Amino acid sequence: MSFEILVPSLPESVADATLATWHKKPGDFVNKNDNLVDLETDKIVLEVPAPESGILSKILQQDGAIVVTGDVLALMEIKDAEQSPDQSTDNQQTEQTLSEDIPLSPAVRRLIQEKKLDPQAISGSGKKGRLTKADVLNFIENKQKTPEPVIAKTIAEPVTISKEPAIIPTISPEVSSNFRPEQRVPMTRLRAKVAERLLQAQQNAAMLTTFNEVDMKSVIDLRNQYKDRFLQKHDIKLGFMSFFVKASIEALKKYPALNSSIDNSDIIYHGYYDMGIAVSTPRGLIVPVIKDADQLDFAGIEKSIFNYGTKAKEGSLSYEDLTGGTFTITNGGIFGSMLSTPILNPPQCAILGMHAIKERPVVENGEIVIRPIMYLALSYDHRLVDGKEAVQFLVTIKECLESPAHLLLNI
């Protein structure tokens, strides 16, 4: 029996998708729920699983095609009896391997099944050694780069050894210096959307940036004092981002203009705090959103950030994970950035930039001391936020971080 593989229902506000990669080719036997093809939208990559086991008979949409909900991607034939013994044995062995005590996400499980890999041979970088999609892809890439062993062949005929000196070929420096490779590739949907939104932010907003510096000693001391107990109780590490999320929420409550957005000629003041956390991925920059972050404690914020980071590595973020957001925090410090001017994430009117922590000499009570200092940058839309509010907002964050009692006592 033949049936059609259709484009699934796309998320709301997504008109179409680009067919990114086929993972199967015509004639391949496909197990139920195996990933057939990736569809790339403006924000996420959607996997199209096989609804039944069978043979992929015909592909109707090629890589790079623009598709919409309901388009026919391919045709499949249900022929379970025609599955070859080798395929059945391989699949059984793979399933047996995967049934062992190795927790795998659906995306990782499908990739291991497709490539017929042994998960025991792959080192996991996730929590408690869990395998991520990036671990499997890196393993495949490294495996492909490993040169095959050269097997010497015995020659039966007699070999004549020339007395002439061997001629070693050389590469002309003129040829190598003129070798100027180029590669033209189409821009991904995500990269194109990021470019569009960043250009929109610069063209449609009166964007300014104000700076300040914060002494991180109190936060570092508090974190070092309680990080072991925090990890033992909540099973999650205590990082710096939760402090910045909490401090930003306190500042937003004090200066609600920075938690607003423009809708035509109206200003929308949001009475909730959905915090976007910018994350860099191989596909580009994405901003998962922690909904109602003000209702979470430090452990809840850290767990949300960890879960989003894991999903980003595995490519399993949902469209709902990336929608909304009233304020964004971006941390260029993890890449070594000392100072930057972050660009607004429309329709939000403000974004906080964190940077690297460096020991610097500062003056305290008339004496020069060494302190761990971080530069902060706040970019804001001057149409909604006055300079005074922006400066005071950043000062509030500075006060909360230099004296964490503000966060704990809500003062």
C-alpha cells in the first residue's frame, strides 16, 4: 500500500518552511518514527518522522524547496515483509544496544539508529554523561576524518630497482599563492531571519546604549559558599545568570518602561516578566524565553537555562520555547567579550549585555584594591525609555549584584 508523506502543520505565524536535508533516499527501508527529513523555519528545525514502517519509494521535494502545510514530500510503500534479514538484524542489534541503561533523547536515538552506531563508544557531554546530538555528530565527523589503514600488497613479479635518483614532485609557490578558494552557500532561514530582525531594530528604533561596571565579589563569594549545597539539594549548578535574571526583574519592576513594547501608536506595558536568554548555536543566534521568570527561584531559573541549553545543542527547541519575551539578556563574556553594544530584540525595548569578569584595581575607602569587575551594557529604545530611566535601571542591577541581600530580602 502506498501513502503520502505530508508537511506537518507549521507553527502559528510561520507561513512556509525550507526543506533542509533528506535523511533517507529512495529505496531505503524506514522504521516507524525514523526521521525522514528536516524542515527549517525562521526559528526552529522541524523533524518529519515516518508514520509507519515501509520503503521510501519516491521523493517529490528536493533539498532547498519551499513547502507549506499539507504539501506532499514523498511517497512510501508499506512492505514490512520485504525488509532484508541484514536490516532486521542490524535494527534488532541497535535496539538492543539502545535498550541498555543509556538515557537518549528521541533525536539522538534516531540519529544513532540511522548511522548504526554504538552509543557505548561515544562520550557524552550532557548532564551525568548523557549523550547529546552534538556528541553524536562530532563522533561521526571525527570517524570520517580518521584515515583508513594502508594495507601493503605483495607483488609477485620481480621488481626492477632503478639506479636513477627518485624524483620528488614539488608544488610551485606561484600556483599555491594564487589558490584562492571560495564557497557560495544559501543563507539559512534562521540566519536570514536574524539579519532581518537586526536590521529592523537598527532602522525602526532610536537605539542608544548606556554602560556601567559591577563588582562581582559579593556574588562570587556567595556562589562559592553555597554552590556545593545548592547542587546537592537542587541537582543543578548555581551559575551567574540566575543572579542577573533576578536583578533584572527587580529593576524592571522599579522601571516598568523597560518592560514595554510599541504597537503602532500605542505603548504596551507588560505586567509579567518573560526573560529571553540569548544562546549561540551552530545554526545561529536564538533566544529561548523563560516564561514568568519572576515566579521562579534561583534553582528554577538555573534548571530552565540548563534545559534550554540542552535542547539547543540537540536541536529540539520548540517554537513555543522561542516565542514571546519582554526583556533579553545576552552574555558575550563566555566568548571573552570585554565590552559591546547589544542590538534590541524587537518588539522589546531593552536588552542587557553581560561581559567577561576581569580583576582590576579599584578605589575603596581611599585605598586601591583588586576586585573582579564586569562591564554591563544596556541598549534601549529612546522612543520609550528616557536616558535617566536607563541609567537608573542599570544602577539598580549594579546595586542588586553588589549587595545580593537586595534580591533575598526584596528591598
